[in-house]
Amino acid sequence: MLIQAGFEVEKKRGKGSHTIWKHSLYKGSITLSGKDGKDAKPYQEKDVKQAINKVKNHET
């Protein structure tokens, strides 16, 4: 969903299995825990949906 909305993974920072997603139209970033293919936690799903909606509506 994030890739389709134009978000990109930030280069690795630190250790662990977290990924940090950025978008030029989104202030801040989205941090997801876990490895690729794992289910996101409910609060992470909510954050992702909110971020995608803000980008679609060009809000910051």
C-alpha cells in the first residue's frame, strides 16, 4: 500500500527489523516493525491508512 502511494523505504538506520517510510508530501515518517511479509499491528495499519490519505489529499 505504501509503495503504491509513492512512499519509499529510507536507507537503513540503526539495527533491528524496522522499516522507515518517507514521502515528499508527508511530514514525518512511518515506522513499521517486523520483517517483510509479517502482518502489521493494528495501530500501524491505522497510521499507514492515515498517512496515505494525507498524501492523496496533499495534507502535511
